[in-house]
Amino acid sequence: MLQEAKALTDKVALITGAARGQGAAEARLFASEGAQVYLADILDEEGEELAREIAAAGYVHLDVGSEESWKAAIGQITSATGGIDILVNNAGISHFSPLVDTSLADFERLLQVNLISTFLGIRAATPLMAARGGGSIVNVGSIAGMTGRANLSAYSSTKWAVRGLTRSAAVELGPVGIRVNAIVPGLIVTPMTQEAYGETAILERGASLPIGRAGLPRDIANLALFLVSEASGFCTGGEYVCDGGQLAGF
Ligand SMILES: NC(=O)c1ccc[n+]([C@@H]2O[C@H](COP(=O)([O-])OP(=O)(O)OC[C@H]3O[C@@H](n4cnc5c(N)ncnc54)[C@H](O)[C@@H]3O)[C@@H](O)[C@H]2O)c1
């Protein structure tokens, strides 16, 4: 009997923030589509457990805001595989506070984990992907990076910047075969939103969306799969909103 072709057979994929939430759903889906998936996170126990459960290629400790940590993680992966084809810059943190009460340290922490991380990831992956003739990078933005958001000024600023970085990288790296796109999630049920809003508020907010529900990590993973696979071969520099219609209007 013929085996159905899988979308990511033989591809080496690195997903940051993969111990839980959207990154975990992407790791699961990419592994089921034949990729050699490396999960990266700072939550080592959860990441290692998930890597075992989905028979991933491995788990690496990676603090995405640290240049040294990127060097070590990429070194570990390339010594095992020789390269990398797919990078999802998914790790991120949120921070809620009125602008005037936001400390410089908090603003800089958000920049480090949400934006500088994405720059470091793209820079680390580029030579490896170029050496293999190309690759696909997906950066994770937010609808908070498409509009202004009260009490989310630091987070929103980093997510707007991720879009600028995505477009600039796409223009520069297209000629070496690397596509760079951004996913723009709306309200997704993950530990991040469960901790920030609580289950009841998520359900209520979800019910008010045009689609009538909050998003699930799998909704984002499906979009990520499209963007890292050959099916999106002509897409680069794009911003792909997946928000149940929240930005469409009211
Ligand atoms: N959940 C939502 O509604 C929503 C909406 C828009 C955008 N996003 C974005 O989606 C991405 C994934 O978020 P999520 O909802 O799955 O959140 P989550 O908190 O459930 O998962 C985020 C993961 O990132 C990891 N992480 C945090 N700091 C890290 C660091 N310094 N180095 C490495 N890993 C680190 C965490 O340990 C965690 O495993 C984030 O970039 C987030 O900003 C989420």
C-alpha cells in the first residue's frame, strides 16, 4: 500500500517556546508531518517530556533572549543534523501594566524575549538554511501588533516590531531561498492567556468574536504548517492573521 506523502519529511525544524501552548501544538503537528523536530524552551522538564511523547528529534534548552544560548542550542542541533530547514520564533511573554507604571526593566525584558530573540534566531538560522539552498522562518506576532492596546504598551511595541523585522528579513533573504513570514494570532487558549485572563473571561471573549469561540493552539499550528511547507512556496514577507475575525471589525 502506498504511504500518503507527508508535508515535512526530512526537514529539520526548530521551534522556540515549544514546551507548551502554541509551540507545543506546532511541535506535535510538524512531527506528525515527518519533520525532525527540535523543541526549545526554558521549561526543560515539560519540553523534554513532550519531546519524548511525540518522538521528536530532541529538546534543547534555549533562552531566546541570549546570544550565547542560541549559539549553544544551534551548535547542539547542527552537530546532530548538519543543518536546519525550518525555524519558528514562537517563544514570547506578555506584560500587563499601564504605560506610566511600566518599568524600564519590564520594557527591556519584553524587547529581549519577544524581539531581540527573533533577530537572534533569524541571524543564527540564516547561514545554515542558505547552505542547504533555503528554508522557512515563521515569526509569531500578535493582533496587539496590529492595533494599539491599553495596558500592553511594551508587548504591543515588540509585536509591531516583529512585523518590521519579518518584512526586512524577507526582502533580504529571499534571494538565498529563505522565506520569512509572520503569524498574527488573536485570542488563543494557552497557559499565557489562561494565566492572564482566566477560563471564564476567555470563553466570554471568544463568544463575542465573529467565529464565536477563542482559538486553539492547533488553529495556529495549522497555519504554521502551511507557512513552513512547500504549499506556501510563493509567500514571503506576509502577515497571516488567525483571530476568529477580531480585526475584521464589529
Ligand atoms: N495566546 C494568545 O492569545 C496569543 C495571542 C497573540 C500572540 N501570542 C504569541 O504566541 C506565542 C506563543 O504564546 P502562547 O500563547 O503559546 O504562550 P505560552 O506562555 O503558553 O507559551 C510560551 C512559551 O514560551 C516559553 N518562553 C518564555 N520565555 C522564554 C525564553 N526566554 N526562552 C525560551 N522560551 C521562553 C515559555 O516557557 C512557554 O513554553 C508568543 O509569542 C505570544 O506572544 C499569543
